[in-house]
Amino acid sequence: SQTIHQWPATLVQPVGSPLSLECTVEGTSNPNLYWYRQAAGRGLQLLFYSVGIGQISSEVPQNLSASRPQDRQFILSSKKLLLSDSGFYLCAWGLKPNEQYFGPGTRLTVT
Amino acid sequence: GNSVTQMEGPVTLSEEAFLTINCTYTATGYPSLFWYVQYPGEGLQLLLKATKADDKGSNKGFEATYRKETTSFHLEKGSVQVSDSAVYFCALSRTGNQFYFGTGTSLTVIP
């Protein structure tokens, strides 16, 4: 069966520091991969999605970036965090259209 | 554009009460519609979905009917339990890769 992992589970970082969040999927090949952010009191915002290695689509221009160095690995990065980057970051995968399975999430607090 | 509007929470109900969480959408064409549930500290889980008008999605006693004439996909359950306490998200997808989520409705069920 397929599983999705995210780490770290929680992270506290100072403003201006870099960020790297990792997401990996097991038990499937060539999944579509997604990064979402859930800010306090708000819904989910799609940040990036990828349909293959090296293929990244950005939904919201900001100081975040994403990379997909391997088929089942999706990384969310920032060179300099802002206070507004605090939130709950969710990775998701799917094989078919209209299919998304979410990971456990990473709680990021920027201080 | 595409968007989802959910009823504001939080919602507090007694055990065995009837639940309705309203969801309306704006989209071009014929989107697929979803309800996701998020338990405390976890990622989102797909609860049910409907892919065309008049379809009824159902799971774990929850139901929602895709109403194109009213652009709605209201979530209902006849008798809620304490274990149903969670945040519920309505979502739509037009292309299969881009999901649009509502802001979520927090439900607390008290014994």
C-alpha cells in the first residue's frame, strides 16, 4: 500500500533563516505531488504541484520554492523565512485526476 | 474563477444530533466536489466525493449530493458522534490537479 511521509513534524525557525521540508511517497511510481499551506483560521492554499521529476508548477508567487529531485520526493524550500510563512504545510500525492492523499503535515512556526 | 464557500464555524452539537455543513461553489464547467476531514494534528483525509451532477457521495454515515442548480454540496449526517469532532473542508477540482478548498468548518460534538 502507499504511504506518504513528511518531516519534520514540527519546526521553529527564526525570521531570515532557511527552510527545507521534505515529503516522500512509498509504494507508487510517478505520482503527482502537491504542497499546500494552511494558515491559522484559513483554508488550504495550493503552493506547488509537480507531475514529474524536475517539473514544478507554482500557484502563488512568494519566497518559497519547490523541487522534485527524485520521482517520489518533493521538497519545499525558502532562502529566508518571513513571519507570514508560519503555518501547517501539507504534502499530497495522487495518481489520477481528482485524487489527492495527504501526508501528516509539518507545523512551522517562524519567530 | 474557481472557489468554494463554506459555512463559518465553529459548530457545536450534542451527540446524536443532525449535522449540516453548507458548501457552495463557483466554477466554470463541471467540477468534481469533495469533502475532506482533518482530525487534530493530522493531515486531511478524503471523506467523500461526487464527480457529476446529482451524484451522492457517502461514507461513514456522512452524505453530500452534488446540486448543480444550486451549486451546492452540503455535508449531512443523521446522528453525530463524539469521534466526528474534526475540521471539515469542502473542495472542488476542475482539472484534476488543482484543488480549491474552503476555509474549513470546525465541528465539536459533546457527549
